[in-house]
Amino acid sequence: MIEYAVKIAVTAVLVVAISEAAKHSTLLGALLASLPLTSLIAIVWLYAETRDAARVADLSSGIFWLVLPSLVLFIALPALLRHGVAFWPSLVIAAALTALSYVSLVAILRRAGISI
């Protein structure tokens, strides 16, 4: 149970630190958010709990493939906002486009024989 509390605390501190940094410098906030810290933390936790390098390799490969559709959010959201769409509708539309991208990529990867 203490492991879960530590995981939650580390994750919460990370998110708060990024949002606070972004208030002072969007560059610093963006830099921190773009680092694969969450992935690294998940990889470390998985290895620490399982000692299974194959699972870590599978997770890492899956993360690689799924980073690609996540980029849609970071293209669509600023484009919508810059074209005058309000924040909440922009966020919903960008999230929906991202979800569609995830579904599409998973289908494409399955057809290509790549499992994640």
C-alpha cells in the first residue's frame, strides 16, 4: 500500500511542478512536460516490481508507438485556439482527434502485425 502512496505522491508532485514552472516560463513548463518523466517513472516502477526486462522492453515499445498519435493533441489544440475557437471546445475537439488517432494507429499496427 505504501508503494501506491509513493507512486501517487511522485506523480502529483511532477504535475504540480510542471504547472507551476509554466506559470513562470512557458519554455520551462514545456520542456519539463515534454520530457518522458512519466514513462521513465513507469518503467522504473515496472522493473522494480517485476524484475522483468522483457515487460519493460514491451512497455517501452508500446510507449514509442503511442507517442505518435498523442502528438495530434499538440498540433490541433494550438491551431484551434489560434483560429479563435474557445478553450474548452478546442480541448474537447483536440482530445477527440487524439483519441481517433490512437484508435487508427492501433488498427494500422495490428494490420501490420505489430502488437502493443
